[in-house]
Amino acid sequence: MTIQELIERYPKEFAAYAERVLDSYFGNIFVTYRNHKILYVNEKMAASIHMTKEELTGMTLEELREQKLWLRSVSQELYQKKQPFNAYNVSRWGDELFTHIEPIFDEQGEVVMSAQFSIPKRMLTAFSQYVDTERTSFQNYKDIAEYLDARQGAAEGLVFDSPAAKAAFGDALYLARMDSTVLICGETGTGKDVLANYIYHNSKRTNQPFVPVNCSAIPAELVESEFFGYERGAFTGARNSGKPGLFEMADQGTLFLDEVGELSLSMQAKLLRVLETGEVMRVGGTKMIRTDVRVIAATNRDLKRMVAEHKFREDLYYRLNVMPLFLPPLRERREDILPLARLFLSRNNRKYDLERVLTPEMERGLLEYPWPGNIRELRNVIERYAISGRMDIAPPAMEAVAESSETAEEPREGLPLHQACAEFEQAYIRQAMEDCGGSVSKAAERLGIHRTLLYKKLKKMEGTEKPV
């Protein structure tokens, strides 16, 4: 509805409500007429110079300038420049202002009015600190882009043609309606986040928040404050207004805990209590906050084995494992490989405005490859093909691993498939690290995985490899 329509439909109410809207603006508004008369100021503008709106609108610009309330007269400059500009100004009381000045022209092209919108420097500083804090928080969560992509994928283009995938998604659809805790297990890159989104979108909470968090990506010292929030002054660097935690953010909705096996034992105990009671207490707080959150957890680790090794709490394991789901690796879902590849290629063709196609030879190669990195690796391979035009299923580092018995041994014959893939993966990682001069960041980029995951794989390799 246009302003004119609003005036015609609500002639009595419009002026009062329009003034309330302008007064609620967080900065200063100052409107003048032909460099002579003050037409309008909002409450914040009047308060900034210790006057009332009535006093200001009864003055001329000349009278206002005589009081020397500001270092410069930006309205005067506007009528001289006759074009929009930004200005820095200082009030008599030392307040620093950043102002945007916009001219309003009549039918003859003359400046008939000027509109000034000013924001105090202290407010911009507060905004800047808020943005920095939020940016830091978001950087704590690995693969946030993948989560968003998965949310889109949950609504358009899920692929589960194989019997194994059909069974997993069929179980997920059933569990979606139960509103119970779900534990999704599967190797890295199998699409556990997509399955979590599928459950969420088919649940009764689909119109409520979906909050994903990668437990391994949050620094240990921030885990508690991220999960439960904190009160003002709870610790050095805490936001003055405090901050709600993930459970509060997900209230009435779904909280997705990816890589839940990476939580420390102390944090596991606190998580268990929240799952049992539904209550959280902010760091530095004194009262319990009730929440109603459905939890979906995911892990690529053997939690039952971790329980036996005293690395994961048994009570939390059984609390999470109410309704378990297993998402099989891509090598056990070979019917899904080509449909997924075509889906990813279609998305990349749209993204990069291309018309790539998969040849029969390419499709045969995709089907024959073991995909140790699962769907994530397939997605990266297809995107590389879309960009470069080369189907780089076996990157140079992998070819070197396969061809050189001096740098990496081939998997021994007679091994189970998962063990052979594990040996091949270790050889592949060693070769990538060697080619990248020992740089974990470069090797991770080359391998198409996050450096946090590569650190974990390297640590695991150190623990399993026998010294020569």
C-alpha cells in the first residue's frame, strides 16, 4: 500500500502513527525546507541537542545556526552541492555524528527540501562490536554453508534410489512424527545433516527454529556459554546484554548436534541434565530457564566403543540413542551415485551458468570409484568438473599414491572393504601432506575436507601406525 493510499484510507490515524514510526528510528532525523525552515525533527534528534521537537520546529535554520550547535552546517552544504553526500560532524557537547544528507527536488529540479539521517559514533561502535561478536560466533560452526544447502536440499532434490538409502529415509520419515530424540550414525560425508533436515521438515516442529551446531568446531572454553548462553558480565569479553544459548534459540524447535561424540565428558554431563529436565541456566545466571527442544544428534564415531573406553558417558549414550538411525556410506549405495552426481551437476550448471554433461565414460568412472569421502567428496568432484571441465576423480596426489609403491603401499589383498578403504585413505593423506610440504591447511584444501577433520585423521593415524 502506498503512502497516498494510507492517507486516504486512514486520514485521522496516519499522522499520529507516522510520527510514532519516525520517532522510533534509532538515529536522528532532520528535515528542512528551502534552506530556511525546519520542517521536522524526531525525538532522538531533539534530545541530542537538549531541546524539544516543538522548540526546534518553531525556529528557522538561520536561528539554529546562530547557536553553533554543530561544527558544520551540513544542510547549508547540501543546498550548495545539490546532491547526496555523507558527512562527519561534532556537536557542541562533543558527540560525534555520521550523517547522510539526501536532497529532495521539485519539478523544476531545484532542491526544495533536505533530509538528514545521523547516527552517533557510539552507536556505530556498538553495532561494529555486535557484528564482530556475531561473526566470531558463526565462524565457530563448521560447514554452516553446507547446513544451509542441506536445508534447501531437504525441500528440493533428495536422492535415495538405493534400497539402503530408502530404508534410512523411510525410518527417518517415521521417526520425524514421533518427536523423540534421534541419533544418526554414519561415516563422514554421508549426509547426516541432510537426514537431520529431512526429519525436521517432516516433523510437527517444521515451522519452528532449526538450529544446527557442529560440536567439534566450538572451542572448548566456549562450549558451555554457546550451549546455555551467558548473563551480562559473566566473563571478560561477555556482551553487555548477555546472550541466549543454543537451547534457548531452538526453543519449540529442533537442535541438531553434529559430531556429538567430540564433546568433553564434563560437557556431556551438563548436556544430559538438560535433556532430562529441559532446563538450562546461563553462565553467570541464577535462575533456570525452561525450554522445549527436540534434539537430533549425529556422529561418525562408534559411541558404544567410546563408552567402553570411558570416553563417552553411558547414560548420555542411552539418552541419545532412543531412536537410532544408520546412514550407509556411498559405496553401499551405488544406485545413488549417478542420481546424486546429476543433481550436483545441475546445481553447479545453474550456479556457474554452464552446460556441462556427464559422458558414459565419466559415469562409469563414478560408479567404479570407492568414494572414501562419501557424498561430500562426490559433490566436490562434480563441482571441480563443472568449473574446470575435467573429471578429476583421482587427483594427482591419489594417482601418485596408487602408482608409487615407495610412497604408499596399496591395500593388502583379502581385507574387508572398509579396512582396505581405510588403508587407502591413510596413504592418500600421507601423500597429500608430503606434496603440501606438511601444511595441514593446504592439504585439507587439496583433500576437500576441513582442517579440523584432517587434524583428527592425522592424530588417529599417529595412534594406529607402528613405528618403523
